[in-house]
Amino acid sequence: MIFRTKASIRLTAAEFNGLEFREPSALPLRKDDSVNFNLAAELGKGGHYYNIPHIRQELKQAPMPLLNSMKRFFLDEFKPIPDREPDVTKHLRAVIQDATSGTMRSVDYSPELWSRLSDAQKDIQADMKKQGELLSLTLVGRQTEGGQRSYRYILEFKNSKALQRFVLDEHNKIALIQPEGGEQKPDAPAEAPRF
């Protein structure tokens, strides 16, 4: 990498081609190709990223905001909202504790989701145990769409914190569980999950 004056960065074609990419079809660059950055301008845009194989096109567009997995302490961005349905939170806490203890119940899930989870119960239990004891569920988002209710919680465990989305169908069964990222706690043991 070559650093130039006025806080700009230039990658030569050889340096660019030496990087690993997810989309190798976009390579290789010609020897005379280069990508110039004004570092001060890039830093002034705030947190953002480029998909390197498509950087030429993306430099001409609005910056892409960082994905949660790219942020440090991204969970701090989510603020608690009033929990107007404490019975839902209580039920989800019980479902999480059931998964940790290996006693998941089909009645808690939609038939479609249960068909995917039922055979994976032992793996789910092992993963949940690595998180440690469930300490709290904090509601940070709620919305309704097409008869389904979506809830976003920050789940705090002994070893980690995670952002998780739960979707309940019209029968109050869990139709979707979607992890949206997490953070390992600094004092977590080595076998704790890494995000």
C-alpha cells in the first residue's frame, strides 16, 4: 500500500490483486489500474465500507453503512422501548431457557420452524450453554406486518450479548428466530461463542 500526502491512499494493481476476494471474477486488474482515496474525505463520511471487487462503481455511489458485524459495540446503538406485552417477553424467555435445558416444545413454534429445529435440538442446546446463563431480555424494537408481530431483543447472557429477532404468527407461535449479531463479553471463557 502506498501512502501519499494530503491523507490519500493509493493501491497499485499488484497490491489490489494480492488481496483475497469473495468474488474473484472481478479480478485481475491491469497493471496500470489504481484506486485513489482521500483518507480525510473517507473518514469524514463516518462508518462505511466498500465491496472491494466493485470499489470503482461504489466510490461513485453513496457510502454503504457498516453492517452490524463490522461495528464494535453495535448493541449500544439500540435503546430499550417500553414493553407493553410483558407476557410475550416472559414466553420468549421461557423458550430460550427451554432451548438451553434441552426441553424445546413443538407447541411454541410454527410447524414450518419446528420442522427445521426439532432435529437440531442437541446442537442448539450445546450452543446455548456456551452463552451462559440468560441474564436479561431487553425489548428494543417491535413491528407488525401481515398478521405477524416482530420483536427485537437484546439478550444478555453471562458470556455474551446478542441482538435477536423473533417473529410470532397469528397463533402466537414463533415463526422465525433471526440472530442479528452479538458481542462476546471480555471475561468470557475461551469456549464461549465468537461473533
